[in-house]
Amino acid sequence: MPRLEIASYCKTARVTRGDGARLRRAIEETWNVGEPLVLDFSGVNIASVSFFDEALGLLAKEHPLDELTARVRVENISPGDRTLLNSIVTSRAKERTTQTKPSRQVG
């Protein structure tokens, strides 16, 4: 199973949307490998909405949640970061389902 240690991969670049976009591109590179990519957050705290939204939130908006959770696993994340990440992913997943519903026309 491919593994990405966030402390080594991101170093101190774990705050901005640009930082998150770099991580998202790494995730997308392994998207079709067949095994989930493990994101190991050992020893780091993120606490950045921008980083999480860009890295994983946009993936939740683009892909069904069951597909995202089958392709990416998050391990060793702090409880506060887990709560923040779950909130962002849930919100973006709702955006995705709202956008895929056909619009109703009044008339």
C-alpha cells in the first residue's frame, strides 16, 4: 500500500492552498494504482482550513465520497485535525451532490 508521510513530504509547507494543491497532485498521481494511498500525519498538526480544503476537500467535491475513502486513507491525525478534515470533506461532498442534482425550472 503506498504511503505518504506528511511530515517528510510537506515539511513546513502545510498551511496555504498552494501547499494543499501540491499534496492533492501527489494523491491524484496514485489515484488509479489499485491500492489506497495512506496519508500518515504522524508528528504534525495542520489546523489549516485552506490546506485541507485544497488537498482533500476538492477531491471530495470531484469524486463520490465512497471512492475518495477507498482511494485515500488518513492515519495518525490529531483529533482536532480529524474534526476539521471531516467537516471540510463533508461540506464539499454535499456541494458535489447538490451540483449533480438536476435543477428544477419554475414555470
